[in-house]
Amino acid sequence: MKLFQLESHQTNVRREVVAGITTFAAMAYILAVNPSILSASGMDKGALITATALASALMTALMALFTNYPIALAPGMGINAYFAFTVCGAMKIPWQAALGLVFYSGLVFFVLSITGIRQRLLTALPRELKTAITCGIGLFIAFIGLKGGGVIVSNPATFVTLGDLHQPGPWLVIGGLVVTAVLVQRKVPGAILIGIVGITVLGFFLQSTGADGKAAAITSAPSAIIAAPASLKPTFLQLDLRYFWQHWQTCVPIVLALLFVDLFDNMGTLIGVCQRAGLLDANGNLPRIGRALTADATAAMVGSTLGTSTVTSYIESAAGVEAGGRTGLTALTTAGCFLLALFFNPLIAIIPAVATAPALVIVGIFMMQSVAELDLRDFAKAVPAVIVMLTMPLAFSIAEGIALGMVVYAAFHVGSGRARSVAPLAYVLAGLCLLHLIYR
């Protein structure tokens, strides 16, 4: 175990393994949630389960061996919703082309990481906008969860309204949300996963009436308990790299949105988790951060070739840190758990949307907690931040939220006589965002 330097980190094999299992329990929900979301784009759900588990295992192992940090990776929440519902849904871009855009965003991220330009981008945007992006994505994810679980439905008069509460589905979501929140509050390991499993089991005993008027059990019976992983063939190397060059005007803003979200999400997760693990240096900087970001950039590219949206570092890694994880052995253990999950595909496949809906809402709430860092009493900070947070769920698009927020931020500071307080690169980004909003 010299590779992981356990003694110098004041830990041992048993503690690291337990921490790795704890991290897996905290983020295993992604095995059900990610395929549920991405399948809305027309992708094969079985292949998505395999791609999610395999991408998470491979990229977590890469992070462990390349950086020796207890950081686990998996397809990112928020980005997967953007991929399925905005890029493929609203914009009608084929999922194969969308995977190509994920690859290009990872490639740009990789170049920015090895050249050091990433730091200029991070410093060009004010902290309030970065925080607002995280909060806006949280609202977006929570809205998708309520919508997918039937708690919120469309209405021609009011756009949205409460769903049919005479059906058991919405009540399962509401009940599951409360129970999961209580488990989280009580710091029960794997709280979100427990909620998903509990609702899935209840679904066997409850029936819901479909659009055809026929009643059926919410959860269908599995074909088996353990089986060989579902074939990856429907998604493996199916990415379309030509679409970007054929429709670059439409695709550039999408790639930038994927890049920004991935960049901000990774930086926040890496600093946050490693700070709790005591891995920052005396100046508050993270050693080997270049390696960590390079691993994250590689994860986006590899994930797209397997057939999933952007793979990124997970804040749930903090659960393993709280359990004593301090090295890459924690992450390597988590990777092993994801590999084992490949053989439980039949069980993962039967999980209904009402079971994953509370998980989405809870994750959204986690992300929304960052709003406490915003000083909304400062009007100059409140204006662009609130615009970002409102636009993402209402426009059903992360990209549009970032774009409109950037334009408002730059214009507001020019109009209020604070033009010099804005970084030059931020004006460049605002100009690109304005062009996107005009010509989209």
C-alpha cells in the first residue's frame, strides 16, 4: 500500500475500505437516476446502466491512481438533465450528436487544464455568478424530479400546476421525499439509496392508472436478481463528432455550457471535499489540482465514448471522508463497488420514475444550499444571480440561464458605472452569450 501512503495520511486499509463503501452507498443512486434521465433522449436504458457503472468505476479508479485523492466520479447531476431535456429534447439534437458535444467539452477542458487557462476562466467570473449557477442547477434538478414524479404537471392556463393527487404515484414521491430528508438529517449512510429502494418496493403493492385507463403496478417484477451486464453496444462509440462542425453556431454555446458547469462543479467539489479531508496546503491550495482537473477532463471524454453524459467529481465523496477516507484507496474501493453493481442490472432496471424523483429533489436541495453564500442584500450581486437561478428551471436550460446571467451581469455593471470591476475576459464571455441568445 505504499502507492497510497497510508501511514503519512494517518489511516489504514480497513478505514479506507469502509470509507470507500460509504462513498458508494451515498452516490449509488446515480445507477438508477442517470439511466432514467438519459433514456428520455431515446438511449437504451440497459446500456445506460452499464455505461453509468463502467464510467464511474473507470474514472474513479483513474482519479485514485493519478492523484491519490478520495474523490469518486460519476455522470453529473444537472448536466445529464441538460443533455436529455434541453439538448436532445427541446433542441431536437440526436443523442449521438449530444455525446459528441460532451466529448468536445471534455477535450476543451483537457486543453484548459494542461495549459493553465482554466485559472483565468475561474477568476474572470465573480463568485456570486458561480454560486448562482450551482443554485440554479439545483432548482432545475428539483423541478425535473417533481415533474418526473407527477407532482408537478403542465397546465395550458398556468403553465404548471399540481399533479393528480388521486393517484398513488405523486404521494409516493412526496412521502419518499420526506422520509429521505429525515434520513439525511439524521445522517444515515446511503439515505438517498434507501429512499429509492423503499419506494421501489412499495411500488410492487400499489397500482397506478395509465393514460389508457388501465391499472398496473407501479414497479414491475425483475426478470432476475443477478445477471450479466446489459450490452454496451447500443451506446458504445456511438458519438457523432461531425455534427458539431455541421451546426457549429448551435453547438458552440452548448459545449461552453457543458464546459462551464463541469469546470465550476469540479473545482467546488475538489476544494470542498479535500478541505474536509485536510488535504489543502498552508495557503489553502490543493496540491496536484492540475492532475485532478486533467482526470476530470479525461472522464468527460471517456464517458461520452461509453455512452453517458459528462462524468464529474461527486460531492458525495465527502461521505467517505467523514468515514475516515484520506487517500486514493477510498476511491479505488468505490470503483470496485461500481464494478460489482454491473451484475445487478435487472434490479436497477425496474426502479420506477417515482422512486428516483425524491432523489433528484434532495440533490437539488443540496445544491441550493449554496444560496446561503450569496449576499443578496448587495443589489449588484443579487440582480445577475437571481436571473441565473430563475432562468434555468423556467427556461428548462442550464445554458440559457448562464447566458442570460452573463449578459445581465456585464450590462448591469456598465450601466451602474462599475465597468472596471469586471474582468476583460468576462466581457468576452458576455459577448459570446449575447450572440447565442440572439441567433439561437
